[in-house]
Amino acid sequence: MFSQNEILLFIRNHLQSKGWVLFDRPAAALSFKLYDSAVGKKEAQVYFSGDQFNWCLSGLYQSQGRNILETESVLIPKDCSATCLRDLCGLFLQNIESVIA
């Protein structure tokens, strides 16, 4: 089982390797990425939270007056393996790219 700091470090490194910009002092939002849209550049953000059993990655990207990433959250079991963590982070980012595209 990984500590919260280890999970955050892994997720931040994974996001950065996929072109996301890390916030200097992350709070709830870990990183952001700018996307071209019909109205210019728009920002997507990745958030990290957790409860007793799971960590959660969620996203925010406003389009047409709502967060189009609200259904793309991924639960990460606190007792997951490194492979599972990598796969879930990859799935989360793949889903975000698909929804925003």
C-alpha cells in the first residue's frame, strides 16, 4: 500500500509526462492543460481527493455551461499495485482526451 505522498508523486509525474502543467503549490487541483477550442484556449484541471478506501482523480473542463468531465472520475483503491495505479491514471487521461476532443 502506498502513502498519500507516494501516490501524489506518481500521479503528478504521470500527468507531467503526458503534457500537463503542474501547479507550483497544488491544493485540490494538481495540474492543468490548455486545449484549443472554438472560443480560444480553455483550461482543463485534474483534481485529487480520497476517502477511507479509495483515492479519486477527477477533472474540470467547462464547455456549454457545464463540466464535461464530471462523469470521467476514476477511483483508485488505496491498496492497488503500481501497475494498477499506472493503468488507472492512463485510463483517466485517455477518457479526458476523448471527451474534450
